[in-house]
Amino acid sequence: MDWATHASHLADSVTRHDSQWYGPLATVPRHLFVPRWWEKQQKGWDLRDGAADVETWMRAAYSDRTLVTRVGSRHADRAEIGDVATEGLPTSSSTLPSLVVSMYEHAHIDDESEVLVTTGSGYGTALMCRRLGGDSRVTSVDIDPYLVQEAEQRLNFIGLRPTIAAADITGPLGTYDRIISTVSVRPIPASWLEALRPGGRLVTTIAGTGLVLTADKTADGGASGRIEPDPAGFMKTRQGEDYEYPPPSAWHLAESEDAQEVSTCRYPLLYPPDSWEVYSMLALSLPGISYRQETEGDVRTVLMLHTDGSWARATATGFLDSPIVHQSGPTRLWSELQRIRNRLNREGALPVYGARVTITPDGETTLSRGSWSHTL
């Protein structure tokens, strides 16, 4: 198979020829790191096997898209041909290459940097090794021992032998110039600040948001930086086999139960994950919201469910009609969403992107912009 031509086309689509990441993108065989993946369908996830359809494999592996490799606790590598994953959330993936490169560019890596990255499929680790001209300054960790084992074998196959380990990235670490996490955290782990050398930089995303955070270590052992203007979202760190997510019975309440409060929203129906600014602002003030959207003919419904048992259901016919909102529980979820949309409508923007970030040595993370501030 002519994977090198596909890889060159991927590099052309992701970055410039004079970029230090062009060579890694053009020379790392991404398909070897994603031999199988899960593809989202209307009802669950279908297994895709690269070897069974090489043309589809090449198109998928060398397109700028995320390939999900684990749903719930089910690894695509270990699934049977024809399997469908009907339950669970994505728990590991090969992130779209442009986003991996963007996170790495935010880190301001130089040729002598010692770098800690997250493993996943191992593809991002391979890019980092190629960028640094070798593997001696790269450490890669993942919470899942199987992922680490497979990634290590695939890295070794193409001649790369970075330090790779099954470990909790929020726990004790070594010492590095850069920490780049393509899993999200909230707040910043104190162990990262301990692991960074003076002047070192961390790059990550805030869990549940679309906010990329970059910060440089300060003399007091904390860090300062900003929320970058480009949005991105990653899976959050986990300690177990899977994430906790609302059971079907909880969604049933949001779908069909009578509400404590019924109102009409002044704005057209919005699915918050479709709006990075609104979604991120809401997640800062009310972490722990899950979302669903349903469509039946012209009728669209957005469901919100919070870990405290609160729920909201908003339904509209067409795209311009004002939705009818049903809410129950200790927190009025849609009311908080509407408060944020009121601010956006009044001010023309929300303060999250471009916000200043201050991190104390114990990891307390504060975002601020103008008169607005929020501590995670």
C-alpha cells in the first residue's frame, strides 16, 4: 500500500511545508496506530477493520479526523468483526492530527525540550519523537495498560523507543520542560507544577469545556498563562475502566416527566455543545452537565441532565420558533444557559477566550478577563 503518498497529502492539509511538524506528519504511518476503530452510527458504534478494506483504512487514517479506538471499556483492537458497541462513551482515540499539532505548537517546543505527552493510540507520541529527532527526550503515559502495550509495540515497529508507561497523568511524575496533555483536567494537577522545570510550559484543556489552557511555570512554583483563542475539546482524565454517565432512567425523567417549571425561551433553540463559547461558560459555572438532542420531523428537542439530578427539556418546531422549556431539580439548567446567552447578546462576546490564567502551586486555577473571574 502507498501510505506515504497519503501521509504527504495529510501533511499538506494540516500545516505548511516550512513547519517543523510537516516532516513528522509526512513520515509517520498513522494507519499502523489505528488498525481498527469505532465509527458512530445512529444507534451505537460500528467496528471498522482496516485490513478488511484497505482503501477505506487509508482514507480514514490519513484524513484530518479523530478515530475512536475505545468505547466504554471495549477496545476496537479486541472486538470481533461485525461487533457494534451500543453503550458507552468514547474513552480513547487517535485525535485529529491538526489538533495534535496545534497543541504541540502551543507548547513552544525547542530541540532540547524534554517532553511528557499522553499516549492514546501512540500516533501523537510518534509525531513528537520525529519532531525532536529521536525518542530519548519523550515520555508518554496512559492510564490503560493495554493501550500502552499496543502503542509501545507500534512505536518500536517503526524504530521509536520513547519512555512509555501505564500511569495516571494526574499523579506523581518525573521532571520535564513541557507537559502536553490531550486528555482534559479540572483543575490543573499540582503534580504537573512539581514536575515542570523552571520556565517550563504546560498545555491542556479544561475538562467539560472547549478551552485550551497554556501556562508557564513561575518562580513561586505556580504558573501563569492564558486561554488560547482556538477552541478544542478532549476526553477527561479517568481512573477507572469507563466514565460515569447518566443511566437511561435519568434520561427518561428529562424526556417525559412533568416539570416543576415551564416557560418560553426568548432565544431560538440551542444545543450548547454546538457553541464553544456558551458551552464553555456554562461548564465553568455548572460542571457535570450531560446533553442530548433529538429530532422528529420538524420538532427538535434538547435535553440537559446534571449530576445533582436537575434536568431541562427544551422543544421547538423549526429553527426560529421560541422553545418551550421544562425544568426540574435543585438547579435551573436552562435558566443558567439563558443567563449566559443574555450576556452574550448584551456584550457581543463572552470573556472565556483570551482570559488570563493564574495557577497557584497547589493547582488552584483562576481565569480572569476584565471584571470577570472564575476559580475552578
